[in-house]
Amino acid sequence: MLRVEGLEKSFDRFLAVKQANLTVDDGEIVAVIGPNGAGKSTLFKLIAGHLKPEKGKVIFKGEDITGLPPHQICKKGIGLSFQVVNVFSRLTVFENVRVAVLSHQEKTFKFLSSAHTSAVKETNEILDSVGLCSVSNRISGSLSHGEQKVLEMAIALGTYPQLLILDEPTAGMSPEETSNMISLINRLTRELGLTILFCEHDMDLVFAIAGNIMVMQQGVTIIQGHPEDIRSNVLVQEAYLGGAD
């Protein structure tokens, strides 16, 4: 579904991403791990079009989408949930998700002209899929941090992605919220057929749900493989997992 080849991106002469390579197959849950500053979030923004690479390619479903703007990449089937929560805090949970659904349907003008009838069924289905129906009428800014992270995921689902990219989906969550997020990610993949790419510092979460893992260090892809291969790789152990036994 996704192939990244030799991506590079610099900021003020600092190469944040250099020679980043990644493959994601249809239906997979793929994790990207690495120390702070390894370039994970920058890589995700390059894939989703929020940054333009200086070198390399992003191939999605056989099409070169390198450097396309975010709205075009979103229309092609890639959704991104950011590391820092990014919701409309003064709108209700329902309204947040409906905006995304209407945008996907290219009917955003209806948000004001027919606010009580537009995309109600589709929005409720998404809220149900992530377990937010009970808080659909709450103002988003009043939700807990964990609930807002789930809401942001629901907003991304409102664009009906085939590939959902999650930047640290459990950052700042309690252990209970983290457990619920793990269950949600697994269920979305199983029930909706989503392909998921995520980065995360919680190694227990990574090895619990990822079928494939890519490791970055200083902007470079060290290795990509199955979890057991990552655990046993000496370079990975030295770079990120605390050193070889």
C-alpha cells in the first residue's frame, strides 16, 4: 500500500530525515520507533503532505504522491492523527466528526445550511466505531486528554482513509486509556480493514500490536522487520532498546 524511498528533509541545514525507507502492506499494523529526535514525526508529515521532502519518493497504492498538498493526499486515502491533540475545542464531539465527513463528501457548505440533517448517520457510525457515542453532545474542550485523542482519531476516520497514520496515539494517557487505545487500534484494523502506521515510545504497546516495525535513528532507517527480528537486532538494542544482553 505504501512505499517510502530515500526521503530527506532538512531544517536550517539540519537533516531531520535522511535515507528514510519504509513499506506498509495492505491490512498491516506497522510501527515506527526510535529515540527522541529520530525523525518519526517529520517522516509522517512528509508522507501526509504537511512537509515537502527534498529528496526521495512516497508511493501510495502504486502512485507517486511525493510533495502533494495534504488535502489531495487525504482524498487519496491517507489520514493523519497528530501527536499534539488538534480538535475544534468549542464544537461538540459530534460536530467535530461531522466536519470531517462533510469535507470528505465535499459538502462543507452544508454544515451551516442544514446543520441538523447533514451526515448524521455517517457521523454516528464513526462515533460508535470508536466508542464516543455517549459523549457526542459534549463540548470537545471538556473531554479528558484520552478522550480527545480518540476524538482526533474519529475525525481522521471521517475522511474514510485506507491508511491511518497515528503519531504517538497514547501520549499522555493513563494505563487504562492506553489499554483501551490498543483494543481500539486492533478492532479498527480487524473490523474496518484499516491499514495503520503509528509511532510510539511505549515498547509494550508496540510489540503488543505491531506486526511489522521500522526503526529510525538520526533520521535514517536502521531496519524494518517482524517484532522478533527487531528484538534480536544488535543495532536496534544499542540504538534504542537499551543495549544487547
